[in-house]
Amino acid sequence: MDKDIEYMREALKEAELAKLEDEVPIGCVIVKDGRIIARGHNQRDKSHNPLGHAETLAIKAASEVVGDWQLVDCTLYVTIEPCIMCSGAIIQSRIRRVVYGAPDIKGGAFGSSINILEANNINHHPEVTKGVLEEECSLIIKNYFKSKRK
């Protein structure tokens, strides 16, 4: 669990970068063999691309580092529960484990809104750990949206 906290703190640093870019502050890191091989933070507005989620950007970067689309020995850390698009990318890339901070009751696809892993005949089921640094991960996104409503 100590390593989970360490890596989630790194994902939170990515979320802070997103916030500085006036993006929804979600951050992600991907770990293989005890080291971070990829990082990502939301860049939808900056890139004008709906695929610019922290997880998809980190998965793309990790695939380039590994030299393969299969990330079977990797763990993905993300500050907010992945949406259905990102969950699909996680499943397709065969990521072994997903660790997320705060649930997303509106769009989380690992149980909060829907659970993609309950789909019949899905070909890969990552291990999911939730609630790591939940308060910090929740607070950064709540404060971001609170500042937007002023």
C-alpha cells in the first residue's frame, strides 16, 4: 500500500499540471517493474481532442516505451475512477492493475456509475484498487469545478 500512495502522489502532480493548464485536473502514471514509465494529465481542451484523457495519453506513452500495445505487467494509477472510454483502453491494453483515488459517480466505469468488468465475455479483467488518497484526489477536482462556478 505504501507504494500505491507514492505513485498516487505522482498522479496528483499530473493533476496539478492539468489544473495549471485550465484542464479538468486528472492525472495518471503507469508503473512497470517498480518505476514510472509514463505520465499523463487531461488535455482535452488544449488538444481540442475528446480522447485527451489522462489515462489514454499515459497508455499511449507507455506503449511507446514498452514497444508494444500490451501493457500486461503494468499498473495504472489515476486520481479519478476511469470513464468508460478509458476503461476500454485499459482493458484493450491488458493493464494488469488499476489504482484510482476518488470515485466518479457520474461517469466512473469500474463500479460507481457502471461496471464495465461485469460485461459478458470481456477478455481481460484488471485488478482494481480504489480509494487511494481519495480525499486529496476528490478535493482537487471539487475545488477546480467550484472555482469555475464563481
